[in-house]
Amino acid sequence: MPAALRRSPAATVAKYAALLCYLVFALFPLYWLIKIAVTPDALVFTEGTQVIPSAVTLDNFRTVLLQTDFLSYFGNSLYVSLGTAAVTTLVAAAAGYAFSRFDFAGKKLLIAVMLITQMFPLLMIIAPIYKIISQVGMLNSLTSLIVVYTAFNIPFATFLMQSFFDGIPKDLEEAAMMDGSTRFQALYKVVFPLTLPGLGATLGFVFTAAWSELLFALMLISKNDAMTFPVGLLTFVSKFSVDWGQMMAAGVLALVPSCLFFIFIQRYLVQGLTSGAVKG
Amino acid sequence: MEGRAVIARATKTVVPRRPRARRSLYLQYLVEPFAYLSPAIVLIGTVILIPLIIGISYSFQSIELLRPFDSGWVGFENYAALWSDRKFWIALENTFFWTFWSVSLQFLLGLGLALLLNTQFFGKRLFQALVFLPWAVPTFLSALTWAWLFNPVIGPLPHWLADLGILSEPYNILGDPELAIWGPIMANIWFGVPFFAITLLAALQSIPGELYEAAEIDGASAWQTFSKITLPFLAPMIAITVMLRTIWIANFADLIFVMTGGGPANSTQILSTYIFTTAFRKLDFGYASTIAVALLLILLIYSLIVLWLRKKLIKI
């Protein structure tokens, strides 16, 4: 296939045309989001469907940041996502290490259970979780969200971490253990520095997953000052559905953390995801 | 720890070593892995598995938060109600439509992208980062963005569709029961193509290059190379990815919930959004759990069929 493409000029043109189509399809919606966000309010209705706005303003961003609750939503989401990412990565690193380095009774069963949690409809447990959390009086608490999200993300994060540990030769820590250090010391001094990229990638994946979770947050959070970004934005949209510029400015702001993490994990994306997927 | 090691070394000659060694072996192989695993096990158990069992038990109860005194065990009453619920059958049909079109279009476009990314061209690294970007966009934001694109006041799509003659006039297809479901499907394709591309690209890269060289020497056409080398090598990966993705998309409620809320007139209601709206808006937990059990059974049957097919195909 590559050889055939190299030969004919028509094929080369077709290839670059296809590349361009994919690029436009991927970027156009995001361009539009940013475009409406920077279009001045007065122009939104007259040139709403024009591809390039005739004037550009940052007013919408200013209003969203200073006059609405979005900063508080943003802070809540950041707290929940960072908390979830940190706890999940820690727990998943320990579990992934156990899967990678030990053979023990019940290993297959545990892996099967973790795979199954990835497949059944998570919405199935939304009602029981709501009841349990309301009974312990933790509704509207960001901590309850962190606990729930952590449990949801552990299986995938564990498989991801396991694939990173599998890539580190066992001999390294065995050598350290021969020299008299305990397994934990070997883990801390030898394995941990080598798996930093893996930890980073896992942090990134879990962060983005927690950042975009909507349905459980809608169910568990109803107080305005505990709302995460998705819940806040959705409430805003259903209440003030004509402030297009402001909504989209808020949307652009929601995009920022995910994109930062995405750039950060880009490198590990193909390698990490696929090695996990092949094994899973 | 250090101290104990020193003592052990010092008393080495006096104390017989064997029981100690056996104990540490025992520790190492039976207890230690579970020490690392226990936080994960406890969290998954309490947050997912126990609620799952409770959820199944809910489907045999009447639990409506708005009518707290009506609760209690009702046997199969919920299931009987489900059987005669017209909305359930509509949602079931929509689930098939939504899942089939989302998965097949995501797969085809993802395969195309993976094949392109497997060749050499100028600016490949940047291109790859940019086309994978939608995958990083939070789902609620993908949903809102596409809902806005379909809005005739601020979005270009209705006007373009009208110019192409697909729509008679620029109106919002999300409000048209005939077409509404294509809105979330479009958003889903946009969001899901990178995932397929990433997985298929990795599979492509694992195909040995010599095979292509041999095919070139033998004068194989591009189509022959693709159908005789690429596709057979990709097949196992395709099977697994498509199966997992089908399940995931059938469960995926966010896009539809944000874009249409299941409307207009239930034309975009799928089972997972029906579960969520029943639990979230009506607070009818018993019935929501019943729909969820039905969805679970359908997915289970689907997986069993796929696994059975896979076994059969591999035998040949």
C-alpha cells in the first residue's frame, strides 16, 4: 500500500486531500466554539453563521470569569479531578505492580472482575450510589465524587500501570533485593523513577476522565457552590440559553485543562493505550 | 527493617533458618500481592460491586423517592411494566440504531485515518496531535459544541445542509424527530474516530514490513496488499475493539442527554438515557434499575454471541 501510494501523483493528491478532510473535521467544531466565544454580542445574531467574524473581543471571557460562578465551578472541578487522579494513580500503581510482579491465587478472577466493571452499564449503580451517599449524608460533597470516580477509574488505570511495569525488567529490582534491600526499597529506589512516565500518563488519563464526567455529578450534586464544571455549564445553558458568547467562552475555558493534559500525554498515547488494549 | 536484618544476620548460626524462610516465602506469595491490591479491591467492592447487587435488587422493588411510603418488594411487577412500556421498545430500537451507526462510521473513518497515519508525509507529528484532539475534549463539551453547530441561529450546519439541498430550509435537525438522532451520532463519530485510529494504528505498526516488500516484488496491487495482508492481520484487533466499543457506546448516555435529552418525542431516547432520566428526573429508582438490568442482559447476550462467533471463526 505505501509503495503504491508513492508511485502515482494522483494517489498523492488524494492522500493529502484526505488528510485535509480529517484535519478540518477534527478542528472545525473547536474553531467554531472559539469563534463564537470571541464574537462581540452585537454581532452574534447578524453574522452568527459567518466563518470569520468582522470584530473580535475578549469581553465574554471577562464576564464569565468575573461575573458568574464559573471560577467556583472551575475550582471544584480542578479539586475533584486532581484528587481523583492522585488517589487513583496511587491505588492503581500498587495494584498494577501486584499484577505485574506476582502470581497468586485469584489473580485471574480479579482481572476478570476488573474487566467486567468496564463493560456493564455504570448507570445501573447510579440509584444505589445516590441512596448510599444520601444515607451517609455525603450528597453535595466533593469528597464523595472523588471516591466514586476513583473506583470507576481504578480498573483501566491498573491495566495501564501494569503494562508500564511489565516494560521494566524484573532483574533490576531483583538485583537490588539481592543486595539486601527489601522489596519496598527496591520499588521506591529502582522501579519508581523508571515508571514516572507511566505515572504521568495514568494521571493524565484519569484527570481527563474525571474532568468530563457529567451524569453522576448531576445526580450527586445539586447545590450551586459544590457544582463541578460540567454540571455548572449545563445548568447555565438551560437557564440562560441566549448568552451564546458567554456559554462558549465558558466552554473554551473548560477545554483548557484537558488540552494541557492531552499535550502532556500525547507522547504516551499510542504506546500506552495500545499495549493496555492488546493485553486487556 | 534494617535493624531486623542485622539481628537476623547475627543470630544466623544459632536460630535454625528454615521456618523463617518459609514464613517469608508465605508472606511473599500469598499476603504481599494482596497488600498492594487491597485498596483497589476495597474501593471496587464498595463502590461498584455492592451497589451493583443492590441495583439488581432494586428492580424487584418499588422505590420512588417522590412517594416514600409506597416502597417495598413487588416481585416482577417492574418487569411486567417494562414489557408493556412502549417507550422501552422505542428506546431499544433507538439503541440499536445509535450503536450500529456510531460504531460502523467511527470504525470506517478510524481505519482510514490509521492507514493514512501509517504512511509518511510532511508534518505528520503535528497532524497526528491535531486530529487526535477531539478525543481530549470533555464529552459534555463535545455535546454542547455540536448542539450549537446544529443551531440555525449561531451554527453553520443547517445553512450548509440547506444549501446542499438536504434540508428544505435551515432548521435545527435536533428538533426534527426524523433526523434528530443523527446529531448525537455525528458528535459521537467526531469524538470517537481518534480512539479507533489509535488502536488500529498500533496494530498496523505491528505488521512485519517484509510482507509488504514481498508483495511489492510479486507485483501485488494496492487493493490486493490491503485485502490479503493488512486486513487479515488487523482482524483480531478489529474484532476486540469493535466489540468493546459497541458495549461502551450502547452504555454512553452523555451526548444524547446533553444534546436532545431523549427528545423530540423520544426519537433519540436510548436505553441508557432512559435509565438516567428515569432515575434523575422521576427519581423512580426501582424502574430505572429494571431498565438497567434489561440493558445488562442485552449486552451480555451480545458479548456471548460475539465470543461464540470468535471461537468458531478461529477454529476454521
